[in-house]
Amino acid sequence: MDENTYTQQNYLIKLCMGCTDHLSELEARYHKAQAEAWQRRARQLKDGNLMLLDRVDMLQRRLARYRHKVTALKEENERLRDKLARYRELEPVPNEGK
């Protein structure tokens, strides 16, 4: 009878150990899958960040070109105003002598 009890206990212990090992293996797989998912998401975010940085760089270059163009147009406008003012000074005023 005692031998039968020990056999049953050993069987239950082996069964529990097998279940514990299986649960540990499943937990390890879960953590590995979760780590891979985080790594994949990190790569996606990094790629997205690089794309955004490229867009920002392109927009900054475009903005610099527009600022340069605005500055050049302001300078040209100022030159044309000065030229118009000189022409007005040289233009004879009609009926000035009357």
C-alpha cells in the first residue's frame, strides 16, 4: 500500500513538474515574442522618425529659398521706389510758373 502511494506521489510530482516546465516554456516564448514585437515597433518608429526628419530638412531648405527670394524682392522693390522718386524729382511740374 505504501509503495502504491509513493508511486502515485511520484507520478503526480512528475506531472506537476512537466506542467511547470511547459508553463515556463510558454512564458519564455511569450516574452521572446513580446521583445520581438517591441524591436519591430522600435524599427518602425525609427524609420518614421527618419522620414519626418527628411521632410523637415526639405521644408527648411524650401523656406530658406523663399526667405531669400522675399529678401531679393524687397531689395528690388526698394530700388524701384528710389528710382521712381528720382524720376518724380526730375519731372517738370506743369503750371509751376503761372
